[in-house]
Amino acid sequence: MEDIDDFIDEWHEGASNLPLHTFLGMRKSEYGLWVSMPEVLPFIIRAHKESTSVEDELDRVDDVAAIARSDGLAKSKQVVAWLKKQGLWE
């Protein structure tokens, strides 16, 4: 997680012609969620490691304090719902 800024800098320096979300190993919807709610990055990473979806990882959270902001879990689920409604969630 702490290396993501380095990867973004690398991409800006021309390391790849891929879209940034692909270079970072994210789906477009995951990237959109991360840009709007950076605190979901651990859930995106865990979803990739566990071969699950970010939505599943967010649903597993029992304690709202697991996300940095007190309203983070509710807000992240709202963002996922909005992305789905817009047809941007895979």
C-alpha cells in the first residue's frame, strides 16, 4: 500500500502506455472507488489476494473503525452502489 505513490510516479515518468488503473493492477471500477475513497485500498488489495471482489471484502467488515474515517464503510458502499447504477462497476 505504501508503494502506490511510487508506482504512480513511475507511470507518470512513462514506464508504461497502459491506462493507470491497469498499470496499478486495478479494474477501472476499483480505481474509481480508490480515487474517491483512498482508505479502501487495503480492501482492493485483499480482494486481489483472496480472489474475491472489493464489495465482498467491504461486506466482511464488521467494525466501521477498520476504515480510517468513521463514515468510511457506509460511504464506500454508497460509492459502489453508485458505480453499479452508472454501469461502471464490473
